[in-house]
Amino acid sequence: MLVKQRISSVGIHAVLIAYSVLALFPLALIVLNSFKTRKAIFRDPTGLPLGESFSAKGYDSVLSNSDFPLYFGNSLTVTVVSLVLILLLGAMASHALSEYRFPGDTFLGLYLVLGIMVPIRLGTVALLELIVSMGLANTLTALILVYTAQGLPIAIFIFTEFLRSVSKEIKDSARIDGLSEYRIFFEVVIPLVRPVIATVAVFSMIPIWNDLWFPLILSPGEESRTVTLGVQQFIGQYTVNWGAVLASLSVAILPVLVMYVIFSKQLIRGITAGAVKG
Amino acid sequence: MANTGSVSSEQTHRRPVRWYILVFLAPATLIYTIFAIYPIIESLRLSLYEAGDGGGVFVGLANYARLFGEPLWADQFWNAFKNNIVLFLMHMLIQNPIALALAALLSVPTLKGAATYRTIFFLPTLLSVVVVGFIWQLILSPLWGVSPAFMNWLGIGSFFKPWLGLESSALITVTLISIWQYVGIPLMLFYAALLNVPEETIEAARIDGLNGWWIFWKVKLPLILPTLGLVGILTYIGNFTASFDLIYTLQGGLAGPDYSTDVMGTFLFRTFFGFQAQLGDVYMGATVASALFFIILIGVGLYLFGVQRRLQRYDS
Amino acid sequence: MATLELKGIKKSFGSTDVIHDMNLDVNDGELIVFVGPSGCGKSTMLRMIAGLETLSAGQISIGGKRVDHLPPTDRGIAMVFQSYALYPHKDVRGNLGFALKHAKVPQKEIDERVNKASEILGLSDLMKRKPRELSGGQRQRVAIGRAIVREPDVFLFDEPLSNLDAALRVHMRVELLKLHQRLRNTMVYVTHDQVEAMTLADRIVVFREGRVEQVGTPLELYRQPMNTFVAGFIGSPAMNFLMARVEDGTVKLADTPVCKTSANNGSVKLGIRPEHLALSDDGPFDGKVSVFEHLGGESFLHLTLNDNQTMVAKLDGERSFAPGDQCRLGVRQEYCHVFDESENRVVE
């Protein structure tokens, strides 16, 4: 029995490790080669960047000679501001939907999560006209507003499911303690939803940081270009400078990676508590 | 609750208007309505118009007649639609079973290092398609030689082909890359659902004499059926819209070679903006988007009224 | 210290009436218990007193002052919830002092009141802990402490012991009773547990489907339940009900006379508490033992009468029976409760 268990455990690890290699190998390839000289990249793609094959020239040219820092700043601004808006406005709406009964509450709840099923990209044609008529073409504001609208449905869905499972008594208790409805939201509800904030943040952040569609259509201008779009164009321009291309890819990976490592512990707990329950 | 003044002795106090509900709901509802719902509805409206002097001219369903009637349009539409269906089926048959299998292995209670595996499996999902596309372009490129070298090492070097460049294999290759990237999402959903299966139900099954494999098959799987349904519909929606990014990155706006990887997303993009010789057309763009809207609506409708309702009967 | 008056209170959610015309005067310092099965409206009534729920009609006064137009915090009440409702991100001291801090009470006074409450409840060593680091009983104490700190006119308790295990519940019940004896505040306590109601209450209000069935001291309810609902709800194990007939002032079971009554001839329900039945060779209840449960000091005897009606008797631990044994039980005249066809008590 014990031997059999050990064999099956070894088997499971073998499968999982094999898939880990498949998942990590392409990433490792990029990061490793971004630290190599052009010669070394071609001569020995799988070799480690040691000794004379090591070179940080790619990073140098990306960070100093291009608009890359600008794109990076744009992406960071768009992602962080959208994320804050999604989390704050989503939590506010979810709190209202789960806490108060008012005419049309069920309808409004359904309306606000409709966007999970109907992708906002389908409205691109009219959205571009709207953004242009508002004078927001080629601005970060346009992207922020669109990403907020895009991220709200899933955020509201997860927050509402979670808040419905939380005892209402704590809010009543706060009412008796004399808190206004606004302070109940900020001082009681926000601390309560902390466990699912990570889940919502990860699920909202990935499609924003990585999106190519809306930057390409709404703000392709030089000044408002995001990292994803920038890298895409950069690849087209400098296919010769491989070191730079690989370095730019590595730098583009970094922020999501950091965010994910911060949030990953809470991610599964949040999915379990919020999304799947519903 | 501002009104703290006295009330006449016999009257029952009425609740004051609860403005705070409006304050909580208005910002999200406004942004969502203006930048998500209105554009979709407006696109549906635009699909009934055609370019004319100084604005659109109402033409009824003429754009749809063009889209499905004129060979130039219909061929492109059905080609993209067919490719999307292939994409969808391959994700359902390859991505989701892999995700389920990995999630099942990860949820083995005695497994050590589950958190590390989970983090690794989700990594590709975090990456921009631009990054993913370029990585795989490099790996599969005959020039750089990573894959030919690797396949030589395995002794199957003669089978190497520039798969992304061949009409016969481009779509399948793109799909496999997409699966590599996105397997993490269904994996997470399955994993969370499996963790939610009550320990007591599994213990009861063990006492009934079921072994690990049968417990998964007969107990856990039926319990996570709603999640399977959810993953199915998310795959369906994602495949019609999100597939644009990867294909545009890997194969360009023309979704080459010879439109063999063209999907609704790239077709919509070309129609709306034009590409090379083809001129962009707002109204036909809106028509393609609206057709896509109805395709997704049918899928979601089938899911909500067919699949999900049936699945929920297994609940508790 | 204050009285509490409820006058003509009605509450409906949409077209469903959950409280129909409730009237009650609670005396200063009285501990009153609302009891009833779940969904009977007792919690809704409590929440209306607290100001968490609006009234559809009627008035609420505390200490003679109309309060139903005031927000909860201005009504002079404090409430203890079933789920304790502690703020998870604040430690015990933070939880206890939160309301006062919000009301801008000077820090020195907050500290005094918090320290006093924590002494009363034995929380002094736990002040730095977060709620998740406390046991169920400790959390409950913090929840009560938070109410004490506010020094309210009226304490409201919404099933505060339901989440505790049985042993702890008995213990906390005694502590609550001591607390009431010490503070002498007016308290309204909601529970579905009749034992809690009997042991805690100065007076009990029995709810059913949004109506008050009876108001009285625990003993009044036990001795003179006004209808079969109250009779069946108060007392454990529950009262036996037998279908019987009245003939010329005598309640008869089949043809055996049981007791005297002032009821008119016809069908009645005869109610007898298990603890009032005793073995008796010439008793009116003759039948076979179906189940015999021995608890050590006492025992329960389940009897199937000759006309197939069943009853339970609570006996001492001396005798023992086996299923199928023949057995005869009797009851004294003053322990017979007679209810007419509309389930109301026949007053003797």
C-alpha cells in the first residue's frame, strides 16, 4: 500500500514537473538570451549568459535610446488608475447591490454583470467615434475609462457574491455604533472584502496590461503608446537588434510578474470564496 | 437619516430618501453604460446604416445582405467563422482537459509543492500576447534553430517544418500556442472548484469503497460540473474576441498565410480600419461586430437556458 | 434606565405582513424575552426597536420619548448579534471602544468605560487580540462588552447564544443572568430556545406568524398557557396532546374519565405535561410501552394507548420497562389543560 502510494506520488510529480518545464522553458529562453551578446544568441540559444557571452547591451539600448520608459510609464499609469477605479467603484456598487433593497435592484445587478458575457470589444466601432467626439483620442484617459468599464462586470460579480456570503450583522452593528452609510463602506466593508481584492485585481490587471486591441485602435499615438503596443511595433522596427528586443520583452514581463507574486497567495482563496460559489 | 426633528404624535415615520444608494451605484453604472453598453448598442444601430453625404443613410438590413450575400464578404466571413469554431473545439478538447487533469493532480491533498506548481502554470497567462507570440515565433523559427536543434536531439529532426508559415498547419500551431498561454485560467477555476468539494463527501465515497480515480470520476467531477459549464462558455466568448491579439501578433492583420488563420477579430479589424488595398468601412465594421454579437448571444443563451440549468440539478 | 413601549406596530415586506399590530409595555429594568419558531417575526421586531428596520405603522418609545424617527445610534440602545459582528480588523480594545471613539467621547473616559466592561466580563487579558484569535465564548463576551461600554438605556440581544456549543451556552446563560442582576438594565432578548426563555426572562412574549400569542412570566406561561401553541412550545419535553371528549363536565378518553372541566360537551384537546404523569394502578392512561429511554436520574416512557394515541411520561430513574410492557399512568386534576376546538384554553 505504502509503496504503491509512493509510486503514484512520484508519477504525479513527474507529470507536474514535465508541464512546469513546458511552461517555463520559453520564458527562460527569452530572459537568458536577453543577457547575451548577439553572437552568443545565435551560436548557442540555450546556453547560459556567462563569461564573454554576457552582455547587458540590450537593456542599455532599450532603456536609454528608445521611448520604452515612456511606454512603460503609460502602461503603469493606465493599469494602476484603471485598477483603482475598478476596485473602488466595483466594491461600492457591489456593496449597494448586496446590502440594500430598492426598486429595480435585481435588474440593475443583472445589467451590471452583463458585460461578462458580452465583450466590450464588440462596441469598438461606436466606441472610437465616442472617444474621438469627446476629444480623448490618443489619450491615456480614453484607455482608463474603457478598461474600467470592461473590468467592472467581473469585479462586481465577484465582490457581490462574496459580500452576500458575509454576515450582514456587522454592518448593522456599525449602524448602531453610529456610522454613516459611507463610513460603513470605508471602515467596515472595505476591510471585509480584502481577501477577494487580490483575485479581482489579478483578473482585472492581466487583460489591461497585456491588451493590444484598444491601444492599437484608441491611442496608437507616439505619446500615449502602451508597453504592449510599443513592443509590438518595436519588434517590427528592430528585428536586427535582438538583444534589445529580448530585453524589452523581459522588461514588459516584469510588472505583472511582481504583482502576481504579491497576490498569488490570496488568489485561490479569493476564487474559492467568491467566484465559484456563485 | 438626516431627519431627527419631531414627528406628530400619531403619524408613523417615513424613511427618508436613501441618497447613498445612488452615490454608491452611480459612478460604476455611468462609466459602464457610457463606455461598454452604449457603444455596443450604437454599433448595432450603425450596422443598419451606410455611408452617405455628410453622415449615415438608413439602409435596413442591406449590410447584412451584403455580408452574407456578396461572395467577397461571405467567403471571408465564413472562413473566419469556421476558423473560430476550429479554435473553439481545439480549446475544448485540448486546453480544458489538460487544465482539468493538472488541477486534479494539484488538488491531491498529500501533494507537496502545489503552490509552486500553481504559480508556474499560471505564469504564461500573465504574459502579453505580444511577448508570447514573439517567443514562439523565435522558437519555431528555422532561422534561430531552437526547435530544429531540439528535434534533432530527439532524433526527429527531419519532421521539422516552419509550421506558422504553412497554410495547412498555421491555425493549429496558433491554437496550440494560445492553449499554452491560457491553460492557467481554466486550471485555476477547476482547482478552486475541486478544493471546494467537501472533505466529508470524499470520505463517504472512500468508505463506500471507491479508490482515487473513481472518486475523481464519480464524485468530484459531477460536483464541479457547473464550473465545467462556466469554463465552456468563457472559452467560447474568449475564442471569438481575445483570439485577435495573438493572431494579429503572430500572423499580422491579414491573418496569413492566405487568410488561413483569419478569425472574427482580425476580420472585424480589417473591415473597420482597412488593411493595405482594402479601405476601412465603419458601417460594415459595425455589421461584422453585430453579427459577432449575435453569435455570442446565441452561445450565451444556449449556455444559460440549456447547459447551466441542467448542470445545476446536480447541485447539492 | 428606561421603559420601552411598542404601540400598534405593523410591518410588511411588499404584500407580506410580518408583524400584525404589536403592543407591549416593557418595565424599567425588566428582562423580556421574545420567543418563537424561526420566521415568526421576533427578530424583525427587535430590529425595528433597534432602528435597523423601518416601521410600516405604529410607534416606539424608550423612556417615554418617541424614538422611531431616530437613527439607531440616537435611540439609547445597544445590540448583541448572533454572529457577534465584531470588526475583524480591530483588536478587542478597538472593538470595545469603537462606538465611543466615533461619538467623540474623550479618550480618558473611553479607557475607563472599556476597562470597566472588560473587568466585568473577564476580558482584561485579551485586550490586544484580534477576533479571529478568540474562542466563540470569548467573542461573545466581547460582543456583550461592546454593548455594555455604550451604557445604553435598553440592551437588545438577537439570539446571542445560538452559535455556541451546548455546554458553553448554559454557562453564558448564567453569566447573562448575573450581568442583568448587576446592571439592572432593561433588556430585550430574542431566542428560539424555550429553555433560554424560561431561565432568563422576567416576562416572555411568545410570537407566532407575526402575532403575539401570549405575554407572561415564565411560570404563568408554564402553568396557564392560553392556547395549544404556547402549551406545546413552552416546556421540555413538549406537552402531550390527546383527543378527548367532554360529557357533562367530565373529560373522557374513550370511556375512561380523566378530569373535571367547565367546558361544554363535545371534542376537546387534553394537554398533559410529561413530568406531571405518574405510574398509577387505577390511572386513566392504559397502554403498551413502545420505547423506554433511561437517562440515569430520570427516564422517558413512550406509551401507546389502547386507542392508538401516544404520550410521553417523565419518570424517576428507579423503575425500568421493556418495549411491549403493559403500563398505566395517572395525572392530578390541577395538571390537566383542556383546550377547545379552536385550540384555546378552557378557563376552569
